[in-house]
Amino acid sequence: MGHQNNLLNVLRIRTTVDCDTLDVTGLHPRIEWRSSLTIFAVPKELGQFADCTSNQTIAHGELQKSHHQSLLRQCVGEAERILEDFHGVGLNELAVEISMIRLSLRIAPHISGYVHTQTNPIKAYDTEATVANALRIKTLATTLFTFEQGALAGQVGCQYIAPYVHELKVQTSPGHVDRSPNNALCVLLQRYYSSRSLSTKVLAASLTSVEEVMALAGIDHITLPPPLLKQLVNSPLSDKQPSLFDQRLDDEQSFSLPLIETKDDFDRALRMSKGGDNQRKLDQVSSFRFTSSWAAKNPIF
């Protein structure tokens, strides 16, 4: 099937599409557990994207490929040379950050906008450590699950927010299902910013199906991994799904949410969000460790 009449091109009419990968070459393809599609070289097959997003899980999978062994050795050596300049940072952590930047530089020629690298989620509740991490690698912090987070990000003038449609465990544990996905949250936040003339843009992440993607046609940005991009290319126009952006949502009364002026205001609102379920999703991110059984079986150092 040609690439002209497919859902990816339909999506691009209404939404800026970003790629959620650090794989430039498509070498050493592997099968994703979420689909039967083989990873492929996104920039070569689908042309230039606006932005490129990544996170520690994406980097971990990419860096395990054998053709990156030389890159890893170089990054460890560089980390050893500059480690003393970064108080409180371990050698492996710094080496991984350097390697993520090196991978990002390789994909940058295929990107017209920004390359985003995620701050370390282990430090999500340590403001000082997260800020220090962001200053080291100039990051976009993501894994946003709640309206309260989004409203606060708009108040302080964030350029982007990146809501996760599904909780992190969906991406790391085969077969896990998020019983309360945040599809509508992306729509609500974009409309909230528009209603208050805020410049913050919404970048949807952590999607798992073509149907979910097309339901968000009209969002500012959407970032997609290679398997989903391939599915969109192979989906004819007859498979087009209705978009949530063409509907009125029941939760739009949330626009009356008062300004969050103190940390206590924010913590209180967060605890109440979806009966505490969104707090659980955030806690899941901060407690996630790359010494989990999956990562322990596939070390990169």
C-alpha cells in the first residue's frame, strides 16, 4: 500500500506527529510485545518528524543492541572524566544520560523541532534532584496523569506538557491493562489552555492502538513509537475513527478549577483526583526501578 492514503497522513492534517524512538537505523529488529510488527527505521521510511521523544525504557532497549557497545564504552569513559563535576550523581546514571544524548544527536538530523529526554523518574518527588537533572541534560519532564498537574504547568508557563494516556506499567509489563486511561484528559487540558489564553501545548504520549491515536486527532502534538506508526501507515482511510476533539466532554466543568497557589493546594487536589487513582499512577512512576526483573536480565553496564 502506498503511503499517501493512510491514517498517518490524515492524522498529520490536524496534529503535529512526533516519533517516540531512538532507533535511527532499524538494525537488529526486535518484536514488540504490544504488536506483531517488527521495529523499522522510522526516519528512512516515514521521513522527517517534528520532535523526537524518549525515556529511560526506550533508551534501555536501544542501548542493549550490540552495535551500540562502542558507544556505551565511550559514554562510560566520558562519564568517568566529568563525574566529579556532578555532585551526588552515580557513574552509571551519568553514563546513561550521556548515552541518551548521544543517541538523540544521531536522530536529530531527521527532526525539524526538538529532541526530548526525560528526567529520571526515580527522583520525581525530589524537587532539587529533578531540577539538577534537568539542568544537566535540558529535558522535557513528562508522565503527567492529572488535570491538576496540567493546570499548574499552564500557570507557570511550561512550553509543553506530556500526558500519559496509559499508566507506565502498560509500557513495561506485557498484558497489563490500564482500567482508567487518560484519553479525555488530553482534550480537556488543551481546551483549558485555550480558554485561559495559555501558550502551553499538549503532547500526548503512551498510546497503544490506532483507535486511541485517531481519537486524539486535533491535539497539538502526539508522539508515537515505530509499531504504531507502521500500523497507521498500513491503515486505509476507511478505518478512520471519530476524534474526541469533535465532541463535548462531560468533564469540561473542570475549567472552574481554582488556581493552585501552594504545594498543599496541589497535594490536596492530587489526592482527590479520580479517587486517588492518579496519585497511584504517579507513585508507580517514582517507584519504578531499572533494577526490576526485566532490566536486571538485560543490563547495559
